[in-house]
Amino acid sequence: MNLNSVGGADSGLPVHPKGTGQLRGTGEGPRFKDTLNRFVSDVNSMQNEADDSIQRLVSGKTSDVHTVMNTVEEAKIAFNMMMEIRGKVLDAYNELMRMRL
């Protein structure tokens, strides 16, 4: 079986000397932290919008129950997704902490 035909040893990924303990990205694209912050901010905005919709419905400023329920459900789904992502991130972090170097 010829393994050389699969491809060269150079995968195009940055190689770091063993033992440096630092992995750096290419610097392109958004950072993971920034993406998470933006996502949490978006979920918070959706929650606030749902709260405002409920307040308008209760105070009689609107009678469109359908739109209010859609807004509330969208906020609920976004929050549940955020909690699932949080769980996956924590699981990944715990898995990394269990790895031996």
C-alpha cells in the first residue's frame, strides 16, 4: 500500500515546536471569544424584545398575540441554543483539562 499518494506531510497548518505550549491562529477571521460575546448579546436583545412585547400586550398597547408569541418563542429557542452551546463548550474544556500532555 502506497501511503505517499495520500499527500505530502505539509498540511498547510502552522507547526509549533514541541513544548512551547502556545497555539496561535492565523489571525484571520473573528475570534471565538468575540463570536460568543456577539451571540450572547444577540440572545439578550431577543430576551429584552420579548419582554417589551409582553409588556405592550399586558398594558393594552398591542392586541397582536400572534406576534408577541412568535417573539417570545424566538427568544426562548435562542436562549435554549445558547445553553446547549454553553454545555458543549464546558464539555470540551473539561475534556481538554483531562488530557495529558
